[in-house]
Amino acid sequence: MKAYFDESSHPMVEIAVSGMEKTATLPALIDTGFDGYLSLPLSLALPLGLKLFYRTSVTLADGSIKEELLFKAKVKLGRRWQDASVFINWGNVALLGTKLLENSKLLLDFPNQKIQIQSS
């Protein structure tokens, strides 16, 4: 698994995402403030053919509450594929949430620009 800090010192990890039509490998920002699985930009999500399965209310970082659609996908982080709920975002960066890391140990070493993700 490729994990690295980008040019702005954001922690990134390479993941694979599989929908009903396609599988893609892409970089995702490790977002420890996001307690979901994955949030994908619309431009990356559409070609995958993700299946809509639920609508839910979410609380954003500013405390506001918003209705969101959830999609189903399979996500590969390291060697393991797992089912994941995917939100769509209007940005250009995929966000990897803590739900995908709940069975892992995450070490972010900012001074040395190293990231370790170990499955437990």
C-alpha cells in the first residue's frame, strides 16, 4: 500500500474502489475528522457506477446538519477488500474516513514525512 504526504503535507493513501461498472485506483486524503468510510468527488464516483442504497443526515464540521445520499462500493486498503458506504463530495479529493481504519493502527509522523497503516 502506498502511503505518503503530498506537497502540502497532507497524509495520503492509495486505495482501490470498485462499483458496479468499474474499479479504479486513486489517492485519498486520510481525514481523521471524518467518521464515515469514504467520500468521493462526483467526477470519480460517476464512472464507477456506484449503487445508491440509503439517505441519511450527517453533521458537518461546522455543526450544521445536511441530508446526504449513500452509495455502496468495495474498497481495498492494503490487501483487504471491504464493503463501504460512500458519500459524494463536490471537491476534487477523495477522503478516507476513520471507519475504514477502525481495525488498523495509523501512525502519522509529520516531521519525518512517514505514514504507517497496520491491520490489527
